[in-house]
Amino acid sequence: MKATTHAPALIALAVAAVLGTGTVNATATSGIQADEQQCQRERASRSNRPQELYPESTRTAPTERASQRMGGQLNKLGTALDKEDNAQVRQIADEVIANARANNYDKAYAAQLAANAAYNDDDLAAAKTYLVQAVELDALDNNAHFQSMMMLAQLQAQDEEYEQALATLDRYLEGSQSSKADDLALKGQILVQAGRPQDAIPVLRQAIDAAETPNMGWTQALMAAYLDTENTTEATRLAEQIAAASPGDKRSQLNLASMHIQADNSAEAIAIMERLRAEGQLTEDREYRNLFALHLNTEGGEPKAIEVINEGLEKGVLEGNHQTYLALGQAYYFSEQVAPAIDAYQKAAPLAENGETYLNLARILFNEDRIPEAKQAAQQALDKGVRNPDEARKLLAH
């Protein structure tokens, strides 16, 4: 889902669960002529009753079952499902739902299967509509009813309908009395996405405490919630926990570095990123850019910044744009390496949107008694436009 990183897996599980529990009751087909394949499916249905997934539920499962008069249509629906003919499943389901002779179970069962067919065709809007029908008819057994509700909540969250998703999920939790860590974690993640981190924190903590092996994504969501509430201490602690558990995972290490930056622990952030650089794990422009920026913002960090920039340029990872060459020029200049600083400024200036870099280059050249070059740079600064043209004109006047 869009809202939470583990949502697609959860949705897939929900779909499988719905398909596994939505079977046509055998009594509905006892008077109907069916082929051997259909009979085998019905015998399998009777001998493989699904386990009750919600033993603590406060909901009394409805006793109404599939009607004999709709048995033929429901058999066709099951055959289309077996053939994975999603279009046929939806067509037959729509006919059942619209049939005045169908009872609530017939319609709910048809809507349930149609939702899965729509989901398989990536028609999530239709899947949600079918699921709402299946849930509101309130005619399915507890397994199918609550799994349909869970799938609906996930699809709503995937479409960033966070408040609707939370309402559906709360209804699911209240009716099913589920205390499963997965269910609580989903609610916590949706709360984070909904901009309610303070509400998410206790839910996510409860999910993590309840799980024998908590999903790493839950801890990351809790870390994000702490960060959103400006609790950098807890956020950093969790980031350290994640990084320690996954020492080879670059993303976890970078997240920890980011936590240290936000906590004003630049030295720790630099140590992490320099270790990744030494291991050859910095492979993106922004990673090199973040590291040289950290060095430039550290007292005496210019030599390391120069090293990082040049390495990134040599590897072709770091883009040779105005920002990069300007940073390189500044790092050389403030470490009293004027010649390479001038070279870097000369590369940066033509790439700038205005003439400010040319003006800085003119100042440096003037201080080095390279007057003709300084005047040329000053003119180029005026040509591109600067905030203080008088300074450029004074340099030209010398």
C-alpha cells in the first residue's frame, strides 16, 4: 500500500484468507445436478472446514446460508473462480447481487469473490465497493466477514483514505476482538501516515511487544512516530537497534546517520557514512553530497570534504554540477589551497544561474594579482547578473 511499507503483503494474505473461507454451504447444492469437478470441490469444502480465526469475537455468526434457488449461479461463480476468469467472476457476482431472489448470504458471498477478482485486475475502486457490500450485508461467517473488513481497511489506506481506513480497522478490532500483533501494527502504521504519531506510538509499542519476532517495518514506523513528535532520543535508540540488527543493510545505517544528524551528533553520522564509503556502499549522488556537506559543516572538515567530492566525481557517482564544484572550490579555498580553488570556481561559474560565482572568482583572482583574469570574471559576473554590480564594476576599473 502507499501508506505503509508492509501493506501489499498483508493485503495478499487477506485475499488468500477470504478465498479460503468463502465456501458455498453444501446444503445449498444438494438438489442441483453438478459435474464431477464441482462435486469434488464441495466434498473438499465439507472435509476441510476452515479454522475459526477469531475465537474471541463478540459477533454471532449468521446462520443464513446459500439458497437453493441461487445454487446454479453460485456454482458458476465457483467455476469461474477456479479458472481465474476475473471478468466472468465479476459478471456473475453482479447478477447475483442484483437478483431480488438472492438472500443476503448469496449476495455477500458473491461480493466477496468479486472483490478479489477486482483486486486481481488492479481495479481497487471496484474491490472496495464490493467489500463494502460484503461487510454491510453482515451475512458471512466470522472468518470471511472480518477478513473482508481487514482487506477493505488496507485498500482504503493504500488510497490514502486514512480516516476511513482507521474507522474500518477499529470496527474490525472491536468485532473480532483480535489482539494479533499484525493487526495492531497495521493500525499504528496507518496512524503514522494519517499524521497522528502520538496516537500511533502506544499502538506500535503494543504490537512490537506482542510479537515473538517483530517486523522491522513496525520498528521503523515507531521510529518515524517518535521523530514526528520530536523525541529524537527514542528515535535514535530505535535506529541504533535496527542498524545493529542489520549491519549489512545500507538503508538502516543511513537512517541511523540521519537520526544522529537530527540529534546534532554530526561526528557519529560522519563515522557511519565514512564506514559505508570505505566499504564502497555509497552509490548515489545524494549520499556523497550529504557526506561532503557534513564535513564542510565540521570544524576543519575541508580536507575530508575535498577527498569525498573528488572520489565521487572520479567514480561518476557525484554529479559535476554548480553545487558540487562550488563546494569543492570553497573547501580548497578555506584550506588555503588557492590554485585548485580557482580551478573549481572556474568550473562552477559557467554552471550557475547568475553571476555570483563569477564575482567570487574575480575576488580570488584579484587577491592573487591575476588582474586580467579577475577583470574577465568580473565582466562575466555582470553579464550573468549579480546582486551588487558596483563591486564588479570597481574590479573592472582597476
